[in-house]
Amino acid sequence: MRALVTSAPRTMELREVDAVAEPGPGEVLLGIDAVGICGSDFGLYKGTHPYAQFPQVQGHEFCGTVRALGPGCEGTHAVGTRVAVEPLLPCGHCYPCSVGRGNCCMELRILGVHTPGGLQDELVVPERLLHDADGLDAPAAAFAEPMSIALQGLVRAQVVEGDTVLVLGAGPIGQAAIIAARALGARAAASDLVPERLERATAVGAELVFDAAGDVPDALGEWTHGVGPTVVVDATGAPVAIRRAVDLVSFAGRVVVIGLSSQEVSLPIVPFTRKEISILGSRNSVGIFGDAVRIVRDHPDEVARLITHEIALEDVPETIELAMAHPEIVEKAIVRMAA
């Protein structure tokens, strides 16, 4: 079978490899249908990601079709069913796991990061990671994973109907946050440096968009009736954006940081007490992946607008290079695997 192997920094090789083993107890053999490429994959490809290792098969956003069931999996997902894969492998024993937060397990492993992922024709995975995606087009089913990342942030911020959610950074996760916020009954606005992303944000439901490089428009105050957004989602990790989030969020508001960065940010203390704001981190997802699949299922047109490139397995390296150089061109690339 084929596997796209990241063998060294900025080097991917399409190889013929041995077929995977038969699924063991509690495992399922999948034929991979589609794989999303995200910012984490850029770092793994370049070797700059903290968990980069070589050789490795990347791909943590993926869906597949059940081809065989291991012992104990009878009556779960029938052969021929399309499933979205929740790629997290928590240890089950550390403190976060003991309190139901395996998404931030201290020994967490992720398919496509720490262990081989979806950029290959077949993969054996634990049955517990599978979520029914039958009837969904493969690229949409693969998008369930980034949708779960966005939804986790909104759940952390306790977004409810009537909230006003400002999303800083309208890349794929930010766009997913707009869709998910609306699905929760909230209203959404967005800010970004890339004009094309602001256009897409409007297309998926943002009521207000503005250029992150400029001053905050008066329209934001009007949009929130002078209160400020009750929730600000940072999907950039940029210090300037996180500082802006603290300045803009309403009294008693919540700031949730989804974006990743190695940089430090300085924040004023006064808003924490004067406005009694909460600043929350968000990582992966826990307990809501099925909800993410349902949001994708309920919003097919919006999800389809985010997928700008459907590519073949052999085109992944070229597409990653293009996406890193021109984010305005490649919003979201999905590998549609050969049937």
C-alpha cells in the first residue's frame, strides 16, 4: 500500500510499504478516505514542531471507511461505514485523565504526530476513536477534527445563545469557530490580516469583519451595543492579538486562547479585577467530537467554502509549501485518497 513518509525536514516520500496488520481486540481497520492538512503539519514537515520525528506518517485530521473489525468490535461500526477519527491517545492514568480531561493528558499521543497517521491507504485504530460520519462527503468528515478544536474553545468559554463572539484569526480554526458559535446560538465577528480570509468569514456567517492591522472599528461597539464582545477567541497565538482580546472583551467576559505560539505576552493586571474577566486555554477536545461531527453535518455549505484545495496524496509537499508561502491562496487543503 502507499504511505507518504516525512523522512527528513521538508522531505516527504511516497513509498510502497507493507500492508497493515489485521486489527486486534478493540481495533478497526480503516481505508483512509480523506486527510486534512493544518498548521501543525507545517511544523512537523519542517521539523520545527516540538514533537517532530523522522520518519513519520503525518495526518491527524482524517476519516475513513471501516474495512475490518477486530475481536470485540462486532456491533459497533459496520464494515463499509464512513467514520471520522478522534486522533487522541491519552494515557488514562495522569491527573488530567483522572478528572476527565484526557485532551491535556501529560503523556498524550496523537495519531499523525506521535504515531503514524492518515497519510496512507490503510490504518488500524482503536474503535473508541471512531465517530459515525456516514453520508458525509469525505473532505467534510475529515474537517470534523478542526471543528472539534474550535468547539472545545467555545465550550471552555461557556458560549451560549445570545453571546457575542469575536474571533481573532480567521484561518481554518477561526472559521470553524464562527460556524460553531452560530450553531450554539451566538453571534460572531472576526478579524484577520488577510482580506481573503475576511471574505470567507463573512461567507460562513460572521456579521462583522475588520482588518487586524488597523484600529478597532466603531462598528464593533455598535455590534455589541457598547458592551464589547462577551467572548473573544484567539486563534492566532500572537501576543498582540491576545493583548487586544483582553482590551476588547466585555466586563465579566471570557477570553479563550486556541492559537499556538512560543512567544510570551505581557498583560495588564487591572482588567482581571476591574472587568473580572476569565482567560482560558484550550487544547484539542474532550467529550465533544460527536458534536463537532453534527455541526459539520448541519452546515455543509459553510464547511465546503473553507476547503479551497482538494489534492492527491503525491501533491501534499507542494501544497504545504504553497500554503506556508501564500495563506491567502490555500485556506484549507484536504487530501482525497484514491478509491
